[in-house]
Amino acid sequence: MGRASLRYRLPYDWTWNLGVNHLTAADLMGNSALETSGNLGVEKRFEDGRTAASVNVFLTRYDSNSLGSGPNWFGGAQVQVRRQLTRHTQVRISYRFWDNQGDYKVDDMQQNRLLVELNLHY
């Protein structure tokens, strides 16, 4: 497994991030599998220091010799707004579009997901 990520803070509370993950493993049937993922995002923290908005895009290439002649491609984008309500409570609202296309047609699909999360930290 290999993992690399970069995060850079820009002026005016902007931050960008770039990440790559690479994994070699076995799938559920014991065949070798290779997965490589990349993501790129940008985040803006607002003046109150408690609110942030972000946009991220991601792409994954998954290849297993048990799936057929070629790899599956997963990709999408996510938009998120988060707000720190108290020291221990945070709320997040996000919309994510996800697309899966490849030679293994059984799992090809598109998904739209809206999430509302309440996080409690102690």
C-alpha cells in the first residue's frame, strides 16, 4: 500500500489538497487486485472560523483479473458545507455524485447522495 497527500493553505483562508492511494491486495475470490485512487479538492473557511465549504473530485481505477478484460473506473464529485455548532458538535451537509463504469457491467451505476451529518466529539 502506498499513500501520498499534499495540503496547502492559501491566503484568505483557502486550502487545496491533493491525494493518491495505491493498494495491491486480493479480491474476495483470492485473485490479485490493484486499486489506485486520486482526489483533488479546495476548501474555503469563512471569517467566523466556524463555517467551511469544500469541493472535491475523485477518480479510482480498480483492476482484478477475476472481473474480465479491463478495469473498472469509479469517479465523482462532492460539495460540502460544515459548521461547528459548539466545541463538541459539528453539522455537515454534503451532496455527492458517484459514477462507476467498467468491463464488469453488473456493478455499473450512477448515484446521487445527499447527506446530513451531526457529529458529536467527546
